[in-house]
Amino acid sequence: MYSKDTNYSSWRIQNELIDICASSIKEIILNEISTTGFFAIMCDEARSYKEEQLSLCVRYAVGLNVFERFLDFIDVSSGQNATQIYSAIMHYFEEQTINMEIVHIIAQSYDGASVMSGHLNGVQSKVQKQYPAAIFTHCMARQLNLVVVDLCKSIKVINFKRK
């Protein structure tokens, strides 16, 4: 029932509602991952002026349906070497009460940065040591993004020359 004293338009209330929805969605995703027992991770670093974050996405199947979901941003400001990033990822799943002894990473995808995709000391090699079945695939979306950015620059140059 509507009340004149109730106000849901303040930024604090709106942020709280968003947090509640995000928490609920994250819980559903984590439950599905726990139920399936196998999942893939996809990560990319995002830098702001204050901090370094790692976007974490997961891919998993429920029955014959494959889902790809954004899970969270992980703060990696304290260190960006492969060991620290790997530890941050594993710590995240432990915090979310995912039993990594039972639930296994079977695939991983990162950009081409050596800290992430390095086959000797990168995050992918550390994940593969713990989960030998976790095959690494270079992120094609990242390469496509780079192509689109270059293409957009070229189009601006062509349009400028035509004028």
C-alpha cells in the first residue's frame, strides 16, 4: 500500500534494492555451479583511477542449456602478479562457499597479457596445476574488441578525408 511517508527514490534505497537483487542473482548462479560440479572461468582486468579490478564471468551447463554469467568484480589492487590474481580468484570462490574440492574448473579464458595467459607462470598455468582438465583458450571477444576499435578509428579517418 502506498504511503505519503514512504520514499523509495533516494539513492541509498535504490542502491540497497540493487544490492539485494544482485545478491539474489549471485546466489542462484553459485547454486547452479555447485549443482553442476563443473564450470569455466573468464576474467579480464579493469582499471580505474583508484583501483584494479578483475571481472569474473562463469560458463556452465544445466542440462542441455549453457549459461554464461557475469559473477562479480574482484579487487586485485593489492597486487597484479599471477600468484596474487590466482589467489584472489580461488579466495573468491571459497568466500562464496563453493567447495573447490568437489566443484572443478574445466576451462579458462583470458586476454593475451602474460600475467593471465602465460603458460609458465601465468594465472592459466596456476589454474591448470590445480585443475589439469582446465584447458586455456585465448579470449576471442578481446581480439574482436581490438579489431572493432581499430576499425572505428579507420572509419573516422575515411569520413574525415571524404569531407
